[in-house]
Amino acid sequence: MKNEQREIQLFTPTFAVEECLEEIRDCLEKGWTGLGYKTVRFEEQWKAYTGLEHAYFLNSATAGLNLAVEILKEGYGWQDGDEVITTPLTFISTNHAIPLAGLKAVFADIDDTNCLSPASVEERITERTRAVIYVGMGGNTGHYEEIVEICRNHNILLILDAAHMAGTRLHGEIPGKEAEVVIYSYQAVKNLPTADSGMICFKRQDFDEIARKKGWLGINKDTYSRTVNAGNYKWKYDVEYIGQKLHGNSIIASIALVQLRYLDRDNAYRRQLAAWYREEFEKYPELVELIHVPKECSSSCHLFQILVANRDEMILALNSAGIYPGVHYTDNTMYRMYAYAQGTCPRATWVSDHVISLPMHMRLTYDDVRYICDQVIKIAKEQDE
């Protein structure tokens, strides 16, 4: 097959189209498309799937991160300028949640898993440290258990940014029960894809209740509960917080309900794709560095990342071969607002300059993976000459 006939995208989400349309049709026929019975049903199913006690369906994981940090700050009496340790290798919404709440982002370095290094986190702890945000990069748990232990030993809270981790398991269990709050993403190209949505899972019930009010403009009764609890629509309510409109709706929840049925099946195929990639690249350690995934981690494999010498040139050459990889992510300390931390996380800075995310989605075949691997190795050899 000629290169110009290849069009292998980084992400191409796959939906159970007819089942999604059937769930959406149910909303349209009932005339209820907003927050309501579908969002409640998905919350219940997500709690059953993960084993987490609380789950509030939102319009994005970004909304969940912002709510998480804001509510923890208020609930535990943190002061402006208190510190949250975080990773520089993440999507920017992870770290924006910290200054949005009036706190300071303190960046710790990553390790060979592309997740936070426990040693670096330990070094960054001060008397003003209040929490650690741990990002499961690409679905990898990294050294999560060590981070949990550090947080316990220093009496600081753990926020798990599980945007990539839908379906990830650690020792056979969904991680997160150890965290104060877990945030998931069901954005358009995630492993459980919708149009855009997320979930926030607080450990504490009172924080879950506050999140539901803050996510509905601070109103203490949402439109659905005002209907189902009273038998008819009650217009009287109180406004307890200055909140925003962050909740999810029943159309998107309909898609999520269907996609959840296939999450474990899809993740199993993603792990097969990752195994095919690894099998090929392990033959060329001098050209391609692989990201370490601990054996006790059954990753969701949202991403398959490699490290190469000449990343930008590699991407251009792959594009010419009909392959369209991505970069996850730019070291956040390179952005203007976090430049105060430049130079503090050398591993993250190096990875940011060398990392490539290769195509990873349900429409890839073994032949596609072999073609991608062959092209990466061919280009890397040419660059090495």
C-alpha cells in the first residue's frame, strides 16, 4: 500500500451508534434532555463500576478539577498561597485549577512512567503543602501507591486526575478509593467517549452535595429533584453558593451509558495494540525509549507514548507517511504563567521535547501498528546516520 493511501489518525473514537441513538431517542420522546434521569442512571452505574461511593456527572473533567480544588480549599480552610504539588507533564486544565482557587502550583518532576516521581514529590513538601494532584498519564498508574503513602505520612490530601484512567486497574482494582477526590474525563476522544463530559467522585458525601450545588449555580435544588421529589415542579429554592453551570445533561449521559457497556472490552483491545507496539520497539532500544508501566498496572492505554531523539523531525516524516501522531504534553513550566518553575523538573522538560503519542484507537489493526512501527524505526535509523 502506498504511503499516500494511508490516513492513520492519533484518535478516532468509535461509538455503538444505534444503541446511542436509541438512548437519545428515549430522552427526546420523554421530552427530558437536561440534567435528569439519564445523568442519575449513569452516576449510579459509574459508582457500581468503580466502587467509588459518590459520583457527580459534569460537562467536562476540567469543571471537575476546578470544583475539586475549590471545594477542598473551602472545606479544609486552606489559605490563599497554600501549595498544591502537581506535575508539569499534563493538559493545562490540571494545573489551572490550582491558581483559579488562589493556591500556588508547585511542580514536581516525573519518572520513567511519565507520572509524578515519589522522590521529587517528597522533596517539594513544605509546611504550606495541602495536596498532591496525581495524573495517571495515558492510563498508567506509575508509582501511585508510593504517592498515596507519602500523602498519608505527611497528612496531605490526594487528588487523582484520572482523565486518562477510565478502566485502569491496579492489582485488579479501580484505583481512587485512597484519594480525597477522583476526576474522570469522557471527552470526545477518551476511552469512554461522549461529546464532552466528566465525573467528579468525592470521598466525602458532604463535598459531593456541595459540588452538586456549586455545579448548578449554587442552587440547593436542581430541576430534576424538584420534580421527582415533590410530584410536581416546585419553583422555590435557595442559593447557597456562588456557583457555575457545570452539570452534564441527559443527551450526553445517554451516550456514556452505552459506551460504558463496552469500556472493558475496548480497553482490552487497546492493551493488545500496546503489546504489539512494545513487541516491535523492544527490538530497537537504541532508537526508541518506551514508557515504563508497572506489572501490577492494567492500564487503560489511552495513550501509547515513546521517546525519540529528534521528535519534531520524526513527526513531520510520519505525517509524510500518512501517520498523524500527537504530543502529550508540553512541559507546563514552559508556559508564561508557570515560568517561575522553569528548570525545576529536568526529566519533564526533556520528555516534553522527545515524547510522541502514537495512534491508539479501536479502528487500528495489527497491520496498521506494524506499518507505524516500521516507519518510526526507518525514520529513526535515517536520523541516526
